[in-house]
Amino acid sequence: MRVFSEQQIAQILQRAADKQAEAARAVPTTGLTLAEIEALAAESGLDVAHIRAAAAELVPASPAERSRSATHIFVERTLDAPLTDAGWNELVAELRNRFGKAGMAAYLPGNAPSGDVAAVGKNREWSHTDGLGVETRVLATERGGKGRLRLSQRVGMMNEWGDGTAVGLPLGILPALVAAKLLPGPNVLVVALVLLLFVVATWMADVVWRKKKHHQLETLSDELFAIAAAHGSLEAATSASAVPTPALSLDALGDAPDAAEASSNLSGLRT
């Protein structure tokens, strides 16, 4: 039977402690996906919507980046992790539920009743056009290990003044002609004033409407971000924060002594 020296015993104990620590770090982290948590919640009688809301709160929302052009409004959000397939499917389901159409609007050329889905590489897009011609697009991309949601809506064919003129003039022609017959003064001047009034009123209404649409788009981005974060960033955060279970247990040995302590203990036993 082999006999170990004092120094070798100390080295064995120290090495065993190191191996235990290495084994603990090597054990894969454990956890549940959001879908698994939702399944457990459903069995317990909890509302899945509340589970998603609670899960989203674990991932702080990124600030929305708002921008606009003459014809479009945009809102962008950044995710801590790329959007998962399950997350994208949830987004599409939510968008179809929100934008699903009925009646004649469902038969517009090139437009499905609940929107169209397209994918190019890692980029995925959902698009939809309503009966008023408002086109909504949701683009999910991946860049630098992070996900990104870009929402856009076409809210006009031109800028506010252009749309106000294009809509206001036709609406004001008949009232202008009637006013020219009823009101005193040069007919041309009356017609011009009435038409200008309709153009200005339509421009103001268009400005207010675009601001409302921008606010609605930002609210939609908040809701989609919560779903995406719950399925993507939350799972990454859960895995990172899970406490690993050691595969090797040397609790019976206690804390490993260093070489000097082991040597002192052995010397005491000999004396």
C-alpha cells in the first residue's frame, strides 16, 4: 500500500477542492423556458398574460427611438438578446390578432387579412395594409449579438401640407361654390378663402392624426418588446442567473487545508 508524504497529502486535498470547484462551474445551468413556465402557470390556473407581463418586468425596457419622414413614422427598440423563433411566432400572433381585418379591406391587392410574413436570412418581417391604405411593418433583425425591432407605418402620400392640400381642395370645392352664391363680395375671393379654410383645417387634422398614430405605434412597440424580451432576453437572463448544482460533492472533507496546515496537523499526530 502506498504511503503519501505530508506534502503530497496537502496537495491531494487542495487538488480535490480545486476539482470540485471546476466541476461545479462546468455543470450546465438549469432553468425553464417561458413556454414551460406558461404551461405550469396554466395548470395552476394562472393567466398566461400575467405570466408574460411579470417575465417582461425582469428585463428593463430599452428606450424607444422615434423618427419620421414625410410619409412614414418609425419606432425602434433594442433587445438584450436576439429574438427567438418562439418570440417571433408570438409577435406575429399578437399582430394578427390586433390587425386582423374583415369585409372588403381583406381583399385589397397583395394584402392578406392578417398580414404577410417574409424572411430573408435572419431578418423577419410582418406587413399589413388596412382599408385606409395605412401600411404597418414590423421588422426583427439581429446585429452584434442583440435583437432589434423596427416598427413603421405609412401615414400619407406626402407631407402634412401636401396631403392637406390634396384632400382639402376636393372637399372644399362644393362648399366654396355654395358660399360664393350666398355671400356678398367677389366670387373668386370667397371661393379662395373657403378653399384655404378647408386646406388649413385638413392640414391641422392630419398633423393631429399623425401624432396620434406615432403614439399608438410606440405603445405597440412597448407591447411587442415585452413579448420579445420575455422569449429572448429573459431566457438568457434566467440561464445566466441560475445557480449550478455541483456534480462532485466533497462536503465530508470540509474546507481543503493548505500545505502548511496539513503539515502541522500531521506533525501533531506523530508527537
